[in-house]
Amino acid sequence: MMERSELTEKEGKELLEEARQTISRVFFGKKEEERGKNVVSPKLSLRGGTFVTLTLNDRLRGCIGCITSQESIIEGVRKNAIQAAFHDPRFRPLSRDEFEHVRVEVSVLTEPHPLPYADADDLKVKLRPGRDGVIIKKGHLQATFLPQVWEQLPDTESFLTHLCIKAGLREDAWMYEKLQVSTYEVQAFEEE
């Protein structure tokens, strides 16, 4: 359950439009005073973690976000849209041609909560595939997968294995090492 009141579809569309307009300004130099003119909801001024995901031909093209934030949801979406389009280290910067075909998704996160667990079997039972975003941490190594990643990795073992690899840990670290695990939920909005 989302901790703050859930955003409406209209507010989700505002976030999607703002993400697209923010990237568009880089390519087409729209005036700064146009920024945020359509944003009206006070809920978008609340602090919260956000991710912006870009896909092209149903393949990931960029995804950057912050799990928690000291900035408003709308500011986080603006910042993460630029980061996902031009600064995701896994991809070259988005081209103007790609921009015309890219799909934008915005995720608004709940506050993460620690997930206590006894062992690997207990961890597998406590995770809720398709619903939980998961953060793992060991020392300075950390990674997260949004709940949407369950669509590509529906098996809990595969999900955790890939998350460990993303964090720079051994792929079986979740089975044999005591990791700090936290979970969160998202409300996701996607362009049609």
C-alpha cells in the first residue's frame, strides 16, 4: 500500500509530460518559462523517490532514479529524465531521432523499509514478486530493482541473482551472505 495518497491518472500524465518536455528542451531549446506550466497538483510538490525509464522498441534505453529524495516528486522526475536520456552509463546519450520513438515511464516510490529475514529460503518467501522493489546492500555495494523488473525475471532466485550481479556482489551472495535487504512499492505511469 502506498504510504502517501496515491497519485491520480491525471497526475501521472503530468509527470510523463514533464519528463518528455524536460528531454525535449535539450533537443529543441524550449524556453525555461514553459517548464512546469501544466503541473498543478500539490501532491507533486511532496518529497519522494522517483525513477524515469526509457524504452525503445520494447528494450531498455535508460533508467535512472533516486530511491529517496530531498526534492519534490516533480523535480526528481525532471532530473532523472535528463539522467536517463543522456547520462545512463550503460548507454550512449539519446539521439534526437530516438527521442521521437522512445517511450517514457515514471515510477514514484514509497519509502523503503528493512526486510528482516533468517536465511535465503526465508528471504524468498518474504519477497512479493511483481509488487516489491528490492534494495540489497553489503558494505558499500548496493543495487535496486524496481518491481517492474519482475516482469523480466519472475523467478525469485533469478531476480536476486541478477540483483547481486548489479550490485557487484557474487551472484549467489543472497544465498550465503547476510545482506541488508529493503523493499518498497511503486506507482508507475507509462506512455501509451
